[in-house]
Amino acid sequence: MKDLLLIAAFAAVGAGASGLLGWPAVRLLRSRSVALSLFSVAVVTVLAMTSGTLVVAQAMFLSHHDLGVVITVLCMGAVVSLATAALLGRQVVAGSRALALAARTVGSDAGFAAPDGPLGSELAALSAELSATSARLAESRRREQTLESSRRELIAWISHDLRTPLAGLRAMAEALEDGVAEDPRRYHAQIRTEVDRLTGMVDDLFELSRIQAGALTLSLSRVSVYDLVGDAIAGAHPLARQRGVRLLGDSVEPAPVEVDGREITRVLGNLLVNAIRSTPADGVVAVAARQERGEVVLSVTDGCGGIPEPDLARVFETGWRGVSARTPRVPAEVGADAAHSDARHGDSGAGLGLAIVRGIVEAHAGRASVHNVTGGCCFEIALPAAAVLR
């Protein structure tokens, strides 16, 4: 037992001395190439093993022949170990360089191109993360391009929709000022109508800016969708009567939701106004509500004839305008400049109504969607159902 302890002590002294000498070298090389660091670790390990073995051999008073055999075996082992460490280091460096080259493709139009050769598990995991990051960057870039396109479209439509009523207002004001208006009261009514239209557009712009800035404050309360639908139908009924459109709300389940009643009523009001404006006279606009899988789904179905399939994905985009449909009448004496174009499913005429709908619904952790049905289209908003009271 004492002999084993003594051998262990001699081996520890020899190996420890080599380790102490090699430790500074390992620390100095830690910021250099990974291959060089791995090779230096292998060198320190081999030196420690060799030193410990030689010290023990000297202490055992081996013959020259036996000592030569031990040294030969140690040298062969050292050569093989160092060669293996060098090859391993080269593989790691090659994989790192290939991954570094591939990392330059992150965020490119073609997407991340992973290295062809095999990688270690850590480098493979890093490659997968780079691929996922590249996909997120591409999606973010596409979203930014879509938003930029929507912003430009919105600016173009807003410029048009502000310029035309302002031109009409100016022409009507000049006609009244010059005393050439045959029916001043009619002009005053038209001016009031255009001012109300402009006010609605400005209100929509302000609301949309609050939504996009995340400054929309919700006052949540528990209400029944039956009451929400009733309020929205009551508000839209005069427009429906004026246009000869029937409103139906018989398929509404009295399901509870926890929402801001004012904002959701505005959502339903926007959808109903759009549906009524795009439905021909003697048509029907139906409102329904159902409960499914922890959600309450409210739908507004119209008779607009349907939305082209390519446009369905863009309906809720800011500034999107559907097919130009109607031009409100203005006094003939004012001229064509006072004509103000409206658009199918555009609400305020600037393509803001449905963008506001989506923003308010998403602020309630819900979702908005649209799909075509026979003779028209169906807009749906899904809101989280309120917890059942016990």
C-alpha cells in the first residue's frame, strides 16, 4: 500500500509540474485559434502523462532496456495523441469558417445558406439558430415593406380625399359669396355634409395613430354580445333605411365577453356601415354571434357580391381601398372637382375603417378575418369569451 502511495506521489509531482508549466501557455492562447488551443491542451496532457511516468520509472530503478521501452511507448502515444488533437482542431476550425461564411447570408434575399459539410452538435445548433434568425429577419423585412407600401398608399388616398372635398367646399363657398348659388340652403347642407366627412376622416386618423402607437386605452367590462349587437344595429339602422337595406340580427347568442363596449361597438358599427354601403337596395345585412372553443365570434354578412380572392389578404391593411363604387352627388354648379369618390369596404373613404377594426380587435387579444360567401362576404371578429361566473 505504501508503494502505491509513493508511486502516486511521484506521478503527481511530475504531472503537476508539467501542468503548472503548461497552464500559462493555455491561458495565453485562449484568445487565439480554437485549433491552437485544443492542440496546446493536448500537449499539456501528454507532457503531464510523460513526466509522471518518467518520474515513477526513475524512482523504480528500471533497467535501461525497460526504461527505453517505456519511453518509446510514451513517445508513440504522444505522437498519436497530438496528431489526433491537430486533426480535431482543423475540423473545428473548418466548421467554424464555413459557418462564418454562411452567416454572411443571414438576412439576405435568398435566405440563410447552411454549410454543406457536417458540423459538430454545438455548431449545428448555432447554424439552426442562424437559420431561424434569418427567417425572422426576412419576415420582418417583408412586414416593413408591406407597412411602407400601406403608408404610401394611405398618404396618396388621404391627399386625394382631403383635396377633393376641400375643393368642393371652396367652390361652394365662392358660389355663396358671389351670390350665384340658386339654392343657398342646399349648399349649406352640402357644406355641412363635407365637413362631417372630413371630421370623420380626421377622427379615424387619430384613432389609427393611437392604435399603431400602442396608446389605445381599454376600459374592460363584462357585457353580453347581444347588447353590443343591438347598439350597433340601432346606430346603423338610419343608414340602412336610407339605402333600402334590411338589417337582421336574429342569430345572436347572448354570450358574455369582457371588452371595452365603446370600442367594440365602434368595430361593429364600421363593419355594418361598410356592409350597408356595399349591399344593393333590397339586400340584406345579417349580424350573428356564436360561441366556440373559448371564443365568441361575431360576424357581419353582406351582399356586396364578394371580394376578389387576391384582395382578401389585404382587406385589413391600412390604406387599402376596394373597387371604386360610388360618387356622392354635389350641386351641379360646383363642378366635377367637388366629386368625392367612395370605395367598397373603405368606410371613411381613406381605407382606415377596417384597419381600425383589426387594431381594436387585436388590442382585445382577438382576431379579425374575412371570407367570401354566396352573393357577398362575411367579416368575422373573434373575441376571448368571458370566464363563467360561479
